[in-house]
Amino acid sequence: MTRRLRIALVCSLIAVAMPAMSSQLHAQAASVASNPAPGPRYENLRVGFTPQDQSTAELRMNAAAKGPFGSKKNGRIAMIVGGAAIIGGLLVDDDAGNVIAVSGLVIGLLGLWTYLA
């Protein structure tokens, strides 16, 4: 496989993955802009015990159960990037290609775990 063909394939893989990542960044920026500043609010006022109270241990367990990337959208993006890295690693010859492919496999599997959790 010629070098130009490899470069063209890698560039096309990057071009496919970039719109998904940019839309995720725009969604995160919009969610930050729509959330009000933290602080005491009348809506959050409550007195006494409510069954919705959770201990910090439960909150940490819930955060850990989401997986390493936090949400299903991030897990889907990690699967896409991992798949692109696997294909890119297979296109690159020698040990560097193997490292890229295995890294892509790990990222893809972690994304799958987050997506399914």
C-alpha cells in the first residue's frame, strides 16, 4: 500500500470522526450555558428528612457505575474513536501500528462498557 493511500485513508477516518466530536462539544457548551449558577435557590429549599437523601458513598457508587466516560453519548464517541484508531493502527506498519490498534481496542471497549452501563 502506498504512502499516499495510507495518508488519504487516515485523513478520511479523521474527517468522519470529527463531526461527532464537534457536535458533542457544542452540546456540552450549550448545557453549561443553560444551567444556572450554583447556589441556594428557593426551588431547592427543603426542611427535615426526605427519602431522596443519599449518602456520599451511594453517590460515589452511582458515579462509578456510569463507566469511565460518564454518559452514553461519550461512550458512543469513544467507540467511534477506538474503531478509527484500530483501523488506523492496522494501516500503519510495524510496532507503532500495533500499539495504535491495541490502544484503539482498549478505548473502544471502555466506550462500549460506558454505553451499555
